[in-house]
Amino acid sequence: MAETVYLIIFTLLSIIFAAASVIAGFICGYKNESDEKSQIYECGMNLFSDAKLQFDFRYLNYAVIFLIFDVVTFFLFPFAVTFNKMPAFLVFEIIFFTLILLFALCFILINNMLGDRK
């Protein structure tokens, strides 16, 4: 019961702190509007072209594939830590899981889904 009370107090204090930070930002922030402030600012340089450019879809493929294999490392890390204590069935499951991922990687490379090869 005491843990629940502490959790509720902590949650309320964090909500109050977040709200107070936002309100303080509105109160203390500058409110001077000018044409220069409303212009697009990009890395200290004036904008020289339209910001609406076509985004290459291959970058999305790279990002999705990276996320998939990055999440896989989180699945395999606990097994790597307790590898000596695992039963044989679990070892075969990990090998099967890794083979499926290897097959997916080969499929991606063979079908040129990354688009970097001609």
C-alpha cells in the first residue's frame, strides 16, 4: 500500500513539474514577432531552395531493416548471457530463429531491396 502512495505522489509531482515548466516557458518567453523571426532558418544560412524535396524511399528501407536487426539483438542478448544453462531445445530454437533472420537478409540482398546495386 505504501508503494502505491509513493507512486501516486511521484506521478502527481512529475505532472505538476511538467505543467509548471511549460507555463514558465510561455510566461518567460519572448513575444516579439517580426518578419525576420518568421523566416525559415536552416543551419545559420538563408534558405536557397524549396524545402519540399522528394525523399528517396531506399533510406526508409535501410531504417526499417536496421530496426529489425537491432531489435533482434535485444532478443538474442538474454540467450547469449545464459547460453551454458539452456536446455538443448532452446538452443535449437535460437538457431532456427537466427536461420530465419539469415534467410530474410539473403532475400533482401538477392532481390536488391536496398536498391544500392544495379
